[in-house]
Amino acid sequence: MRIALLMKQLRLNSSLLHGLGLASIGGAISLWGRSAGNGDRDSRARAERLAIFVGLWPPTFFLLGKVLQDLEKTPEEQAGAARAISG
């Protein structure tokens, strides 16, 4: 929770983090595609590992974006969402 509050103090918003998640998906696909064009086996393997590494970022960005999205809601909206979940 401290990280989310720190991000809120830094004026980051959920839209930015969701956008970063989408951008990292695109970046991973781009890196993977570029690795297919490399002729050298070692450089191709390095590029594929980098694409996998970048491909691990989206869940983190999306999760932090969701936490910030929940923090951006007013207390009334949060209470309404809690009631809807509890049935």
C-alpha cells in the first residue's frame, strides 16, 4: 500500500500505468520480432531474453494501475463497489 500511496503523491495516475502496460506489451513483441531478423545466434538469443524480460512488466503495470484506480475513487464509490461485490 505504501508504494501505491507514494505513486499517488508523485501524481501518477492509473491511465499512465495502464498505458505503460500496453506499451511494454508492444515493446516485447517488437523486440521479439527484431530478434528473428538477427543472423547471429548469440545476438538472437540475447534479444529473445530481453523480449521475455520486457514481457514480464505488463502484469506489474496493470496491477499497480488497478490499485491507483481504486485509490482515485471517492469514498462513496468505494463503498458502492464493496457492496456490489458482497452481493
